Amino acid sequence: MTRTVEIGLPEISTDRLEEIAEQCEEYITKYLLQKIPEKSIENLFVSCALILDNGQLDVDIQIDVDQSYDTGQSLDDLLEEAGDRGTDWLEKQLMEMKT
């Protein structure tokens, strides 16, 4: 699902965007490790790409989890929730940079 939020961007360098993207990946990874038993995880991939073009910031969050056994929870719902939390975290970071 694509969500558009207009917050107005602060002046931000490419290096700072990369730092924020890495922090977002860490945030989402920690969140998932709190929700999914670590022993069940075979593979965990989290990628957050921030693309700034003509004053518009596009966010692409990709999350993939492979489990060695079913934990009884809806993995699709959890991944969607983790992506939403990552987007909310990014929005908060950018808003704080504006002030």
C-alpha cells in the first residue's frame, strides 16, 4: 500500500538520508525480533531506500522473513505492521529535523 504524507522536508544531505535509512532498517529489525521467536528465523532481510527527487522523498521498505517453523502468527500481517511502524518512525525523524 502506498501512503503519501506531506510534511515538508528539511535540508538533508545524501549521506544523512543513508544514515536515516540504516537506522530505519535497524528499527524494523529490532521490532520484528521482539515479535518473532529468533530461533524460528532462517532469514531476515530488511531494506529501507530513501530517494529524494525534486523535493519529494520516496520511501521503499522491503521486508522478507523465512521461518524454519510456523509460530502460529500471521507473518503477512506482522510484516505489514513492521513496514507501517518503519514509515511512522521515518516520518517522526524527519519532522524532528524540521524543528
